Amino acid sequence: MKYFIIGTAGHVDHGKTELIKKLTGIDTDRLKEEKKRGISIELGFAHLTLPSGKKAGIVDVPGHERFIKNMLAGVMGFDLVLLVIAADEGIMPQTREHMDILKLLRIKKGIVVVTKKDLVDEDWLNLVVEDIKEFVKGSFLENAPIIPVSSITGEGITTLLAEIDRVAEEVEEKSRSHYARLPIDRVFTIAGFGTVVTGTLWSGELTVGETVEILPRGLTKKIRNLQVHGQKVERAIAGQRVAINLADVEVKDLERGDWVVTLGVLKPTRLLDVKFTVLASQEKPVHHRQQIRFYLGTAERLGRVLLLDREELEPGGEAYAQIMLEDSVVADRSDRFIIRSYSPMVTIGGGQVLDPYPARKYKRFRAEVIENLKIKEKGEPAELVLNVLLHNPKPMEQKVIEQKTTLPAPTVEESINRLLAGNKIYQSREKLYYAAENYAKILTKTKEFLQAYHRQYPLRIGIPKDELKSKLFNDFTPREFSAFLEIAEERKELKVSGNKVALPDHFPEFTAELEKAKERIINYFKQAALTPENLKVILPNFSIKEDLAVELINYLVEQGELIKIDEEIYLDRQHFEEAMVRITKLLKEKGEIVIADVRELLGISRKYALPLLETLDQLKITRRLGDKRVLARRD
């Protein structure tokens, strides 16, 4: 079943609340002051079952200019609007301001309802209808039904219900597969239940028992109960008016403007990339850094407009901009917003969020900045995904791409597959994605660095990964760095051997002199067996510079010909393995041994026996228990 929200709009005292009462039987004026003054001050709520069985939530907004802030808290969730115009007064100032707001928010479906039909004669009514047709020309209401009604006599109400039912068929259904987003418009407490928040569920689903996030406050709370249209439910879905009973939170901790969202998918922001339009009816242009009031969802925030390619934006104009706010909001790509002047409070324009999480404030008058924003506005999903990856110098996982593009997971996945097929991006084994252009830049730097490294250390197999990361990839997480190496190895652009990274064509280079020195080193350790001298003692004996001798010894360790058991002690591999076999055999016989047993078995001193056993511990051949050793595993 389709669920949607019907909202009212129109000038004060044009009969919006009475109309809703006639349609639903519900009086949406709840406050004593509203009853006393006969006007709506706060948002009112009702629900309606249409003749076809479709169910709609209804939001009744105040019409007085002083309460536009409250009107804006309700209007952004509308799927279908009833623009209410009284027959005895016709189009009034707040009719125009409300209509401007509806157009800025790109409301797509609506019906014009001419109320108080019983107060005028037929000729006057016809004149009002003609004025309305002229007023809505060129707008989303140009071809909308215009239905005269009387909330006193009931005339026209049945026709209106039928038209609502018909137009509702054309309403675009809100996404249930997207993550849940509900802007809070009321917070109150119910005795025996606790804190309750209400709002329109813009997308996704909410279920009883689910843990949700309250943003921008950063609270994580559990849904205790849900109600839709006054009925207790286990699940609420997009397009419904929902009351949420939250566990372990007090009324004072929440307010209108907060959001209930799926855990871990959105984050607060104070800087947004936007496409901004100034109303043609405005008398003054909007200036760069002009202070404004910003409205999105049910939130109002103070901030400034940062124009990127001009000093001012004329009435009727539109431009790319950034909105810099004093306090955080919760926004998603494609959200619509309204901007009012700081003082006096007049609606001056609105627009669309292109990116809720830009990396920084942009430098102005830069062609590449505008080009980037054009892609954010008009790009296909694959272009948006690629744009996000291009503006991130590191590999990125799909979940982060979804957050930054605010595209649904299936759309992001499909876009990734298209980009992979076109070699626009690369994928690591752990499914981190890297823009090919960014990968090529860091690969070039890496190759240049390795060329210099190989010249300096020609005998080394490669540079240790940790050293390479600290030199060139310090701002990469270990996972991101591994992803880069995986991609480079897969593409055969780097060689990864264990813990070493090298250029694909690099192999240790030996001159005749080095070959002879290598043989001298190998022969020395073979003859020294299990009791070689410390490194610093033997280095002068190899007839080459000591630093080259160290390089040769490290090379032999990498090749497995020597085993390092201590910073100063190296063993020939054959002798090490023979000692390991004998120690293992002794352990199988005795069950446990101490250092003295090894000294006696191998005829060596503690100087060699202790590091030998510690090396076997590291290799998980033995395991230390106090001052004893046992086999780490038994065959």
C-alpha cells in the first residue's frame, strides 16, 4: 500500500484547519492560544483514509507570516499540497510566500482548494478562480484541479476527496529500501511510556526494538514502541506520520530539528555544497557571505552563503554556493532547503543540497570547483561515484562511497561495476576502491622513490612495508596502504615479496667483489656452526666496507641462508635446523627443558642457548612456561 503526506498551505484565516477538520473529523489546533485567537500557530496533524482505501497523513501548517518558521518545519515532508485560498479574499501575501516556498521545494503534486464558497456569489467565485489560474501559471499547479468547497455546508468536500484520491495515484512513492530518516517535529512525554517524538518518515523503515541514532546530538537509542495514525505498529514505513517512543532519553535532551536515522549512515555537517536560487520577487541581490537563516527538515540554523563565482546573486538568479552554518544540521544529497534573510525574516530563496560533506571551503573563482559541482548536480550515479573517488586521494570502501554520494547500496554497486569494467577505478582484494587517476599519481611517486632506494641499497630485495608507509603513505590507514599494494601487485606494477616492496624488474646486483665477499661470509658462518662471534667483531674480517658487509648479511637472511637469532648473532641455516631438530627430539623425550639442557645438548654457552630458544619461541616450535620450555604443538 502507498503511504504519503498531504499538507496545507495558504494565507492566515483562509480556512485550512476547518477544511482538514471537515475532511478528517480531527481538529488540528491543539493549543489554548490557537483556540482563543482562531488561528493556527503550531503544526497540526491528522490522518485520512481515502475512498480507495489509501491512507494519508496530514500536516496542517500555520498561515500567519509570524509563524513561517513553523510552517517550514512541516512543509518539507509534503507529497501532495492543498493550496487553500479563501473565496472572499482571494490571493493574499502569505498565499504568495507559501507558493514561493512550495516551488523552491519542488513539490510536484497539488490541488487548489477555494474555501468559504458559501460566502460569495457565483460571479465572484468565477473571478477568484480566474485569478488563481493566472497565479499558478507556469508552476506545478498550472494543470491542477481547482475545487471550490465550503467547510460549513460540506459542499464540494466529496469532490475534493475524489480528486485527492485521483492525484494521489500520481504521487511518487518514497523509498523504503533507503536508510531511515525522520526529522523530528514534536517532542513530548506520555506518563507510563516516557519520551515520544513524532515526524514524517522521509525514507526507509523503522521497527520496534531497533537501535537508531539521534542526530546531530550523536545519541544512540532503542525504539520501544511505534504508532502510525494513532495505532500501535511493529513497523513504520516511508511516507507515514510516525510517533516513536524512545527508551532511556529525556524530553530535554531532544528538540524539533533533530533527526531519527538508521544507525551509522549519516553524520552532522556545518558545511554544504548547494545549488542556490534567489526568488525573482526579491528586491535585493544576495551578497557573498551574507548572513542567513537556513531551513532543512524541521531545523532552523543561522549561517552564511558563500558564493563561489560572483560577489552577488541577483533576484531570479541561481548559482553554485556553499552554506556555512553556525550549528550542525543533518542533510542528504538532493535535499531541498529554504533560505530566509536574517533580519527582517523574509523568504529570499532556496535550493538543493549537492554534497552534505564537502572536504573543505573552496577557493573562489576556480573553474575546476564549478565543474566539480556541476557533476554533483547533474551527474549520473557512476559519475557521482567516480567524482567522490577522484576527490579522495586514498582507497575507499563501498559504505563510505554510499555515505558521500547518499546513493542506495544497489546503485553504488552497479556504478562500481561499470567503473571497474571501464578501468576508471581499481579494486583491492578487500574491496576498497581507488580512482585510477589517483592511483597512477601515487604509483609514480612510489616508483620514483623505489628507484632511488634500489640505487642506494642494490643488495636489498626491497624496502620494508613499514618503512615505505612511513615515507610516502603516512596518512593512509594500514588497510588503505595494503589496498594500494594489492592493486599494484595485481597489475604487476610493484613486486611484493613477504614484507618487502620493490620495482618489478629489481633484483639484487652483485659485482665480482661482492660475490667473493658473500662466499666468505657464508663460509665463515658454516665453520662457526652454533658459536659465531658477535657481528661487530667479525665485520672487519670480510675485506669490504662494513656497511656493505651488513647489507650482504641482511640479504642472506632474506634469502634464508642465515638465521638471525639476536641483534648481534647470526647462524648458518643448516646448523640452526639441525639444532632445532635435536631440541625438538629432546622435548619429546623429556616433555620440558630448561636452558641448561640446551647448553648441555649442543655444547654451547648461555649466550647462544637463550637467543636460540627465544627464536624457536617466535617460530612457535617451543613455548615458554616460566623458566622452562615445552613444545608449542605436538605432532
